[in-house]
Amino acid sequence: MRSRSFLVSRLGCEARGETCVKPEGEGWGRGVAPADAEAVAELTRVSLSLQQAVRAVWSLVLRKRGLGMRGIHSPGDTAHSKGKMTPYTNYHAQRTYPMPDEPFCTELNAEQQALKEKEKGSWTQLSHAEKVALYRLQFHETFAEMNRRSNEWKTVVGCVFFFCGFTALLIWWQRVYVFPEKPITLTDEWKAQQLQRILDMKGNPVQGLASQWDYEKKEWKK
């Protein structure tokens, strides 16, 4: 155990670039040769080097694509960012959380920029159309639009009926062109002969099928 703990501490020291000195009077331990320990240490150094290289390349890719920056905003101010993290940012307001991470419009033209500058002044000077335009710059939908019922259920019902009809058509095609003919034991003539044979043999005449047959009148008992 002592040699194993020393090996672990040695690998940690080499990973940090430090020099690890082996305690005096301590052997390599039973079953562990110095050559094996050197091989394990070399493999560990190679693995750590590969991990550091992969991390460096990944961080460089993120910086080149601009995926390492998120929108920064404070209460009362709009969000702004140089690059968006597509899987994480969301500019669509939801009923449960009507405060998106970023505004709906991030790239503004000259007219919209002038409207944003006018927003910093008194809101009494803004018209109703300008207030609506400012709202559209910040949010994607209003609460009335979010609460509006959609016609998506029609698409779902239509797809369900389409697949049900397609499945029925496929089953019919298999029965006509794929499945073989019915065996002779499933025909009506064979079933009638089989029933007559059971009655002739008087199988289970107490409570079975033969007990329901009138052998004198040759008909089923009423």
C-alpha cells in the first residue's frame, strides 16, 4: 500500500511539474517492478499531455466561433452580446418566464437605433406606435399571442388518420399479395366435418359438446 501511494503521489508531482523524491527505506512493493512503474508513469504523462492539448484546441475553437460569450444584461437595461450561444440563449418569452435572456432584435438599423435613443428620454413623448415598436424589439410575442390557441391539433389528428389508413392499406396488400392461402383445416367444410366427427365419437357426453347434441332428432338441444 505504501508503494502504491508513493506511485500515485509521484504521478501527481510529475503532472504538476514538480520533483518527487522517494522516501528512504521504502521498496517498490511486492508484485510491482521499477520498469512497470516507469511505464505507468510514462503513460500517465502522455495521457495528461493529450488532455491538455484537446482542451487548448477546444478553447481556441470556441474563441474563433464566438461561442464563449453570453449576453450581459442588468435590471432595467437590454441585453447585448457579441456572440450568441445558440443552444443556451433564448429570446422567446414564455408564459411561465416572460423575461428572455436576450432581446428579440439584436441587430438594429438606423431608425431602430434612433428609437432606442428616444426611449431613454421621457415616455410621454413616445407615441403608441413607437411603444409597440419598442416592445417588438425586446419581445417576440405578446401575452395575447402566447395564449392564443393554435391549430396544431388539426395537424396531429390528420397525421394519425393518415398513418392509420396507410397501415390498413398495407395490411390489405399483405393479405392479398403476400400471405399464402388459408390451410385446408381453416375452411368451412373442414370445420363442419371436424365437428361431425367429434359428435360421432361422442366426446365428453356429460358436460362437453356431445351433451348439447340430440342424437335422436339430429339437432342441437334447445
